[in-house]
Amino acid sequence: MTTASAYGKKICSVALTFNSLLTVVSVLGVLEGFYSARYHWKPYPPYLINGSFFWFAVLAAMLNIYFAVRMGKVKTGRLWFHHYVYGFVLFVLACALLLLFGSISFFGIFVGNGYSFGVNVGRFFVLGGLTLFIDDFADVSKRLTFVLRLVRSKVYRIRGPIRIVQVVLGLMSLYIFLCVIFSTSLRQGSNSTGNFVLAGTLLVTSLASLESVYKKMSGVQRAKK
């Protein structure tokens, strides 16, 4: 593998991990409002059948994080320290600044919508730090590396059912994306930045899930030939 392709895979891995985290945070904000209203508020009507369907997008994003980290396991150079060191420092600093100056709780950093521009910028750096930490998580200790390899071997044994789950989650995420787009276009005053961010992350999450399965199935077919 050339240096360019290695860095390309690493960049794609980090970008997909960040998008997955942003999907989870955006969706949890919607779910928090849905459950706080005791099911009286229906998000993105009349297309979304039930607000609980957003959990499919959370699961799809979490699966994407696993496969994105695997894709990013390539040999690249580093500046002084591992990525997880920079990620941890960025995460802690961003959280500390938000808690001190953002009038937001630690729980609110990851759940909730409608914050000011400054708070959302801080949340962006929180997720960025968490992305770097997750991307390099296996290098934290040899014991963690062993555990992750064990998990990878277990996942490989049930790769067939996992592909089916990925397809279902990807299609459900695509359905939720369409609900957000169509519902937002119908309601006046709902074309907020938060809705556009949510729709964008859902689209990337759904396409990444489906594309991952497509690549694996294509590889299997080529291997049989």
C-alpha cells in the first residue's frame, strides 16, 4: 500500500467515525425531546411512523464506527504522540471550556439541540477529540489490542447475520433521512441548521452501511470466481 492510499484510508476512516458520532448526538437530541414529551410530540410528521425508529440510526452509526476503525488500521506516521493522546487532550479541554463558559451540563454536551453557535462549535471539538481517541483506541494498551482482536474474531464468525443487520439498519436510516427531508420541506420555519445537519449525517450513515455490505459481497463473489 502506498503512502497516499494509506493516508486516504485513514482520512476516510476518521471522517466516517466523526459522522457516526455526529449522527448519534443529533439523533439522541431528537429522542430526548420525543421521550420527554411522553410520546405526545411526533417528530417529522406525517412521514415518520414512530420517533423510536431513530434508534435504528443510532445502531447503524455504532456499527459504522466499528468498520470505520477497522478500515483505518493502516501504517501512518505520527507527530510526537499517538492520536489518542491528542484526542483525549482535545476532548477534555473542549468539555472543560463548555462546562465553564457554555452554561451546559456534561450530559447536555451529547444530548440536546437548539444550542448557541458557540456551544455547537465546542461540541464539534468534543466530537473531534473523541474521534481521534476512538481511531487510535487499540494503541492505548496491549491488553486492549488483545480484546479488540478477540472481538474481531467473534464478529467474523457471525459476519453473515451482521451483513443482514447492516442492510436493515442502512435502509431504515435512509427511510428516516427521507422523512426528515420531506417533513422539513413541508413545514415552514423548520429549515434549521440542525435539521440539515441531521439529514446529512443520516444520509452518510445509511450509504456507508449499505456500501460496506456491497463491498463485502462483491469481494465474496470475486473470490468465488
